[in-house]
Amino acid sequence: MTTVSEDAHLLAIDIETASPRESPGKGDFQDTSYFELVAVGLGYQPGPDETIETEVLFRQGGWETEATSDLLQRVDSWCAKRKADGIITYNGEYFDKQHLIEWGQDLTKTKVWPEAGPRIERLFSDHIDLMPLAVEHYEDRLNSWQTRINLEKVCEWEGIDIPETYYDDYDLGRLLRDPAIDSPSVTNVHIGEVLGEAYVEHHIQKRTDSKRFHELERLLRHYTQADIEPLFQLARRFNS
């Protein structure tokens, strides 16, 4: 899928990851060995004027392969229950799609979930990455060498609101003292360096019934969902 047809039934996907073993360097973001899956934001819209359904599915365990398998199976099941002509991402070719497919292939090789590789590849058989469309659409505003533009900037130009997730709305206690938390609102860097690992650590330490865990999950849910609806709006506009 290279363009979005006017009446397409669309899925959307956006992943949140952590790097519990080693932080990726500048050129490592396509190397799946640096990343582990923490949460998956999903969306579905059966038509341009239809309500957008969203969901966030979380890892339910530690960093073991079985927890990755469980989360990917739930993602696959959620998507399989919805009739779709294609799936949209933003920068998915170089991150979401790439890592999801590699995790699926690893699960097949290790036989933890033998069907994982083919199932995840099938999910992306009709995939459109909105970033290249955004670059093409806004070519006149970019330097000739630019091949990337972030989602927030595109949505700003399109007048599409992406709700911020502010730390003041959540009780995270000493977690906010981490020097990587360098702004009043959540960023994907914060999740990758601090919040994602903290979330999984609560599972490892069996502290998922604590107020801190529920506040952290609430924050991650809001942040992840905030990026889903704009994907549908961009996809429909780029088709017009």
C-alpha cells in the first residue's frame, strides 16, 4: 500500500520501547538488539468520517522472550478482529515495522511462537509510512537534503492537535528525579531511557498493584494514545 484510498479501512500502530541492556548510539536505531517492546498503541478507523478506535497494549512481564510473544500475540489478535485495507505508521519503515517484524522472526526461530514471523509480516503486507508522504507534501518548506520530519512538526503545520502528557498530572515520585527527565512533558526519549524500563521493573518486582505503577501506566497510555488519532487525520489529508 503506497497511497491511502479515500474510503480505506485503516489500522494504525505505534510502538514504545526501552533499552534495558545498552542505550543505542546515533546510528543504532534500526538495530533491534538495542530495544525491547514495552507498549503498542493501536488504532482503527473504518472510513474517513468514522469514529477512531484506540487501544494501548502493555508488556505483562519482565524482559523474557515469552513476554514479548504474549504482547505480540495480543497485537495480532486485536488487528485480526478488524477489517482493514492497510496499516499506517509514522517512520514505521525504519522503526515500528522493522523492529516488530524482527521480533516476530526471532520468536519463530526460537519456536516460542512459531507463527509469529508470518503473522507480523502479514500485518504489514499493506503498509504505508506517512513520513515520506509528509516530506513530499512539505518539500517546499524543507532543505533539499532533508529526508525526515517529525510528527509534531507536521501536525503543527496541518493544524492537528497532539495532546501533551504533563508530568504534573501524575504521581511518579522520585522517578522524576532522573536527569534524563529534562522537560515538563513526556517525550519518546524519556520512555526509552527511563519510563519504559521503570514500568517493566514493576512487573519484575511484582509491584503492579502499587499506586506508582498505576500512575505510570496511566501516563504511558495517555502518551501513546495521543499519537494515534493524528495518524488517521494525516493519512486522509495526504490523500486529498
